[in-house]
Amino acid sequence: MTMNEHCERPIDELVAYTDGELQAPAHGALEAHLDVCARCAREVDLLRRSGALVAELPGLTPSAGFVDRVVAATADVRRPRGRLLRLLPAAAAAVLIVGLVLARAMRDDRPSDEVALSRAEEREIAQDLFLLENLDALADEDPEALIAIIEDLDLIESVEPEAFGIFDGEEGG
Amino acid sequence: MPDADPDADLMLRFQGGDETAYAELVRRFQGRIVSLAYRYLGSSADAEDLAQEVFLRIYRARETYEPRARFSTWVHRITVNVSLNLIRGRKVRRHLNAAMPRSDGGDGGAVDFEDAGVVAPGDKVEKDELAQVLREILDGLPERQRIAILLNKYQGLSYEETAEAMEMSLSATKSLLTRARVKIKEQLEPYLTTGRAPERRDSSTRDS
């Protein structure tokens, strides 16, 4: 078998081949090529074996009672929560500050059997405001980066487990 | 659609008011979604919280759900969205923490955003050396590449299904998958060609 040092088979074709995703004419042509090109055959072998290792990664078993906890948690999601944080205009810091405060107020607009703002939440507001007051420190970033920062502030809000409710089911359907 | 989709049937039963159908869906998907969340995040710490959020979104979609795609594809799409939000939120939080150290010290109420790649104390899942190496390689991939490769190779979705789950074009998905596969292959190559795990920084194994 001769080693083809200058083989220029596109790598995505080799990957698709190992995944069984290469369609009819290309598939046959590549198989014929693999018979004569040791370099590509070696690549295919490495791709196949490394891909198989990903497939064999161990999973994680949900803890006992996971289903029950999820079902119990559905009692909390029937009440829609504001998507104000998502509607924040992406440009002006001043508007943002108002928006964040309003968003906090919205989150606080919940039945009286739930707690109002905790100390931790208050601290978070302070952190948010501190960041926003220092937004001009970020001004030399490009607009896209700024928008990303703002969106990510929203995300920081949303990833608190107890605030998961502010996610809205926009992927419905 | 000619293919039967019993999961979609369950969702439609849930839509019709059968809450037991919802619980059955959670039961059917819990293992898959918790495992994927674990792999997307690179740690087991928040995997169940993430999976719970996915299932709550399914619950909230009760009124609006339409069986347009396979049910599993739709669930994957939700999982990808929730995961990307969480991963990016963590990244920003790390940047913010680096930029603005807290003066008030520890805060029991704050969410703990552990560094991706750092194994949580309770994380005893990974015993196998190679699995650990592979996990580090996956953690080093950009998140979209990681998610794509896990959907395709770990979850066994076709390119087409992976593209649907990621709401990307087929060609963009192929490109993501190819880049991920090449990186994984390159980093695993020493193991694959010698049969040993890739060399890690351990002075005791050095011969001098």
C-alpha cells in the first residue's frame, strides 16, 4: 500500500464517512480511495475510534425522586412571570438601570406567601447597579460585545435556581 | 409523519389534561437529559437543576405544543437552549468576579458558579482515566462544538437531527461537528496509537 503524502481529501468527507453520513456516489468513491491511500485510511481509523469513545462516555443517573420533584415543581410554573429582563433595550445604561429595578419589582410581584427580596437578592441588585454605573469602563468594547454583556447580565439573573421561573417557554411548538 | 412517535402521543395526552402522561415523559427522558446536561456542563453539580428546568419548560409548553418535529428533537432543542444560557451566564459571572472582587466576602445566598472543568467534591462519576481525559478535551471545546458532538456521538442523533436540535443549518452543523471531531482525534491520537492514556503532567512517570 502506498502512502499518499499529498492527499487532499477534505476532512469533513472522512468524518461524514465514519458517521455513515456520506451519500451514495461520494461514499463509493471514498471507499475506493481508502483502499489505496494509507494516510486517509489511518485518519478514518483514528476518527472512528475517537468518536466511539465519546459514544461510550458514562452518563449520570438521576437521583431517586427526581421525577417526583419535577412534578412537584410544576405547581410553581403555572403562574407566568415577567419577561421584562428580556425586553430591555440593549443600548442605554440608564434605561438598563430602570429596567433592572423594574424587573426586581416584577419579581417581587408575587403572592404574599412568598418571601420578598432576600438580603442576597439585595446584594445582587447592588452588584448589578455597580456594574452598570461602571458601564462606561466597558465603552471601548465594540457594540456587539456590549450587547453580549447586557444579555449576559440577563442570563446571570436567569440562572439562579430559584429564579428559573423567569425563563419563558419561547420554544413552544 | 409516517414514523410513530409515542413520546409525542404522550405530550398530546398531557395537552388533553392527562397529568400522568407528563410524569411518564419525565420518567422516560430523565436519564437522557440529566446525562446530557452533565456532559454539556462538564460537571454533575447543576445537571439535575438544568434537567428540571427543561422539564418545566415542557410543562409550560402544554398549551402551545404542536408535534411538528419528533418529540425528542424538540426536547433536545430546549435542553440546548437552557444549557447555552447557563454556560454563558457562568462565563460572564466568572469575568465579573474577576473584575470586581467582592468586599463582603462569602455570601451563603449567592449561587455558586463552579469553574467548568473543576470536579465538584461529590463528583465520583468519573473513575476511568480515559473518560476523564476525554472530559477535559470536551470541556476545552467551544460550547457549540461540544453540544453538537454530544448530540451526534453521545446521544446518537443524525446530522440532520443534530442540526434541528441546534436550530442551525445542516452545513453549519457539519462544519461544527468536523472541527470538534478533528480536535478530539488530535488530542486522543497519542492514546489511540500507543494504547496508553495521553501523558499528563506527572513527574513520577518521567525517566531521566
